Amino acid sequence: MKAKRLSLVSAACVAALCSSSFAYTISGKVSDDQGKALKDVNVSLLKEGKITKTNDKGEFTIHEEEVGIHQAYKGAVGYVNINNGILSYSQSSTSPVQVKIYNSLGNQVFEKKLQGSGTYDLSKGLSAKGTYFAQVSVGSAKQTIKFTTDGNYSSSTGSQASALMKDAQQGEAIQFVATDYDTLTIKLGTLDTTLDVKLTKTAPAEETFKFGYALGNEPRKSKGCGKASSLKSNRKVENGEQFSINVGGKNRTFFITLPKNYDNTKPHKLLIANHCMGSKAEDFVHHTPDYDHPTPYYGQQNLDKNGDYIFVAPQGNDNGTWNGKEDHQFVDEMITTMFDNYCVDTTRVFATGFSFGAMFTNSLAQDMQERLRAVAVYATADYNIWLPSAGSGRYDAKDLPIAWMAVHGRNDGVCNYDRAKNSALPRILKRNGKADANGNFTDASAEKPKENSGNTGHVCYDFTTVDPRFPVKFCSWPGGHQWTAHDNGSMNVGAGWQETWVPEEVHKFFEQF
């Protein structure tokens, strides 16, 4: 194509004020994140004060042609053109020829200062295929040429090639506003561009409640997010590290297992695993798996495929038992320590335990509803354990709900199944009924669970009269005193603890939050 010669300043305009055409066209298409065109989106060019709407195809155009006044540089008579990537220039003054080239988004990609007359090969500064604007200035005379290149610099000029491109004002931006979508603002370096815009659906405002959180609520970051832990480890073990804190004048220990991809800017869920009588916290971090001493963390670490959880195991007293209020204070202060040193989602703290560990977990569920989102208990019962009494103290029982799941063998000869069903379960249900108009929770203890009645299999019953934010699940099976319930009819260790369905059911229960 023959290049179009463009005069920088005509002879008639020498030493005079001359009119020149300014123009710009901003166009594009607006769609949602699924690619569907969006109609009636308000499109505003903020500094210019121009407003339009998208059509039924999601398309928009903001165009302006106006006459501006340009003062010529006295005696600056010349020309410039681009042909096959070669810039030709000529002028009669002693001022240098300033050449700046911008891409279609207004970003400067090339600059050169030339003297006199001659040619310049743009391949020294420009190689990418696309649409460009060559802005050539001599003194106060300025000309902009719009041209395209296919990579070998074949140039072409449109019908408005001789018009001066109107410069974008500093801070210019184009804004897109649509009902039910997030407002999008894009900074502009040029007023001559084409945009392909995607708008994102506005997330609905999170519902708030008198107590608790919405299902699927946004995480709440702990103080430890963005910081390195200041905790000093006592020792490293196979699957974590041991730490100590002083609680009520006693040195209390616990183990922490971080995900391999731990990120101190990402709020992690926290799972507390409470050991049974005769066991110890250390069994969770490097003990060979069996029925009574499962590892890691009652099978939950194996299911944490994305590294979403931090696991922690507190140590009971020297005899392996849990004594009461002092242990509640220990777990409470341990949680605070975790919040201060690691990035934890403070709304997703869970606890679980087997046998005496289940009874202790169930005890925590009576007074720590504001810290624990949900608990899972394996073979719990209401005896041989301290339960908080009603009151207004820190470790007194609170009349608040908590999400609760239980797994219990009907033939358990250690922690009686009927006590769990008829005492522990109703106490939870009494506080977990659907909230009334004032946000107060009602009594759901009249509802009874469906139970396993055969010699194999299991039944997990989800209560229907509880508040959906505080679900209750009761799982029964024809087994004895073990947390690793399975469906093959065998109740001995030889069946293999890996056959248990419990970890998957508990993981699903926790993940619903």
C-alpha cells in the first residue's frame, strides 16, 4: 500500500494559529465472566464526562470529533510518513524531530530524537505486530499517525490518519456500572482504544446473626496472619513439633502439625484432636496406626489434600486423663496461642476425640461454643468427666448451640451407648433448635434418631428440627468400644482400621462450614 504523506505543518499555517482536527473513539464489548453479553451497562469516560450504555450485544462506543487550536512553530515546515517500517522526516527549522510511538493502550514503547531530514528504521525499536500511534513533534508542532504492522512493518493509514489524536487527561479512566455486578474502573493512557471487558457478579452480602456465622461465611483472619511464629519448639517429631505454654502455673504441652504448603497469609482451619485415656498427644504425630491410637489425627490429616488445616493435639495430665476446668483453660489459651502465631480462620476451629477424649471434647462443647464451630465425638458418654455448670463465668456452661456429630457402637461395653443417646445427645439438641424471630434457639430434644438395628452396616441420622447452621448428626453401628467403625461385621482389630467410614463422614461434616 502506498503510504500517505502527512504534513506536520502546512506553509499556510507558518507563524499563525491554525485549526486541526482532534478525534478519539473508545469502543468495546462488555460481558459477564461466562462470556454472556451484558446490555444496559453504564459506561462512563470519567475525565471527559462522556456517558453511554451497552446495546443488546454488549457493545459500546464513545466517539468525539472536535476542532482544536494548535499553534505552529514559526518556520517549521515539514512532513513525516511511515512506509514498510521506515520513518521518513523532513523539516526546515533547527529544532529536533521528536518521535514517540505508543501501543493501542497508550503505553509508550519507543522514543527517538532526530535532527534535520532523513529516514529511520523502526525495526530498531519496534517489532511486535499490532496497531500503533507515531507521535512526531517539531517544536510546538505535533502530528500523530495511526498505523498497523504485521511484523514486517507494512503500514496503512485510515481515513482519519491526518487527525491529531486527543491525549488522555492525567488520571483518565473508563468505568463500567451494572446492577448485580462489581463496578469496574480501567485506567486509560489513550483515548483511542478497543476494550474487551468482563464484569464479575457481586457477591451477596453475608448474612449476620445474633450468634454464629452463615454457612460458607468468609474466613476471619487471626492475629498471626502475615507474621512469623514466635513460638519456641521443645523438639521436633516425625509429624510435627512439640510446644509448651504456662497455664495457671503449670507447664502444658501440645503438638502442632502444619501443612507442608503452610502460607501465613492464608487463614487455615484448625483441628484439635483430644487423646483417649491410656494414650497421649504424641501418638497423633508418630504412632503406628491401630484402633485405639489412630494417626494422623483420627484420619483427618490424610483427607486434607489441599493443606487447608493446621492440626494440634493437647496433652492431658500425667495420667492421660482430662481433669476439668483447668483443662478447659489450657485448651482455651492454646487456641489463643495458635491465633497469635499462625494464620487461622477463627470461625472454623473444630475438635474431635475418642472415649475419654470424646467426653472431654463434649465437655468443651458446653462452654466454648464461641470458639469451637463444630465437634465430632467417638464413643462419648456422660460419666467420669467434668461438665461445666450453668453460669456467667468464662468456663461455665453457656446456653448456646454448637454443631455436633457422634459415632457410637451399640455394643460398647466401656462408654455406654444409651447414655450417649439419652443424655449427651438431648443436651445438645435442647440448645440447637431452629432460631425464633428474635434469634433465640429453641429446643429440638423431642426428635429421636434413626438407629442401626442389624449386625452389619451403620446409620447416620441428620436431625431435621435443628437450626441448619448448627447441624446434629448421630451415627450408630453394631460395634464395640472403638472409633474406627466399619460395615463388614467384624469387630476385631484384624479387620484393619483403614476400612473405617468414620474419617470421611467427619471430614464432610466439618467441610460443610
